[in-house]
Amino acid sequence: MLHDDAGYLVVAVSSTHRLQLDTLRDRLGHGLNLATEAEIGRTFGCCEVGAVPAIGAAYGLPVMCDESLATEPAVHFEAGNDMELVRADGPALGSLMKNAT
């Protein structure tokens, strides 16, 4: 989860990739910073601390999603804690992320 002066943004990327924060800042044309654990905890109060749901729209947050995730046969993401995962295939993930950038 990232933040700027306008609020928070959830960024969904594969666990095998790294977010290039400087590149994202350049493309968006403004500064973004990593949210602190306290900010994440306040935003996702129903989740365990540190568990950031990939489906930010469920929390009214904008989402940016690595488009390569939609081509994966299966994607797993945290279900609000560090012990459970949600499994979705590419088309299902696309539906969940339909409003993501």
C-alpha cells in the first residue's frame, strides 16, 4: 500500500516481482511513499496487521494491478491474515480488479 497527499493506493504485483517505486512516481507525475504498518492497520482494521488485501476496491481504495497477473493460470493473495489465501484464475482476478489501473 502506498500513499500521497490525496490518500492511499493499493498496488498488486506478483510476489516474484518488485515494485519500482521511482518508476511509478515518474509515470504518475507525483510522489508516493510506502504506507506504514500503523496506516495499514487503520485502513484494514478487519485484517491482521501486515496483511494487505489485493482487492482494495472492497475498502474504497484505488488499485493498480500488474497486468501480467491476469495471464496467470492461478493467482493467490492474502485473505486478511498471514495463514489463509484466496485463489483466483486470471479471468476471475480480472473481474475482481475491473476498476484497477
